[in-house]
Amino acid sequence: MELIEMLLNTKKIAVLKKVKAILEAEQDGLTEADYKIIDARREKHLKGESKSFSWEQAKENILKS
């Protein structure tokens, strides 16, 4: 509560911008649109409509390239 009061009472824009930047950095950075894409790709995978690899196959493909 003390922090909230301090934020409400500050008039320094620079301080508020720094706090905002810190809080935004704490978030995972994914948007709602990102989650929709992930969900759609997961559904395709579960239905067998997309190509997938085992961990060993993926490592082998990465090491070849």
C-alpha cells in the first residue's frame, strides 16, 4: 500500500516512466494475438495436421544446419 501511495503522490514523470518500464519487463511480453496463434498451432498439432519432431530429431536437425 505504501508503494501505491508513493506512486499516486509523485509528480515526476520520469519516475513513473521508470516504474512502468520495470513492470512491463516483468510481463512475459505475449499479446492476446500471440496466445491465439499458439492455441491454433497446438490444435493443429493435436489433430495431426502439422509436422512435429521428437527431441532427438530436433537436435539432429539443428546440428545439421
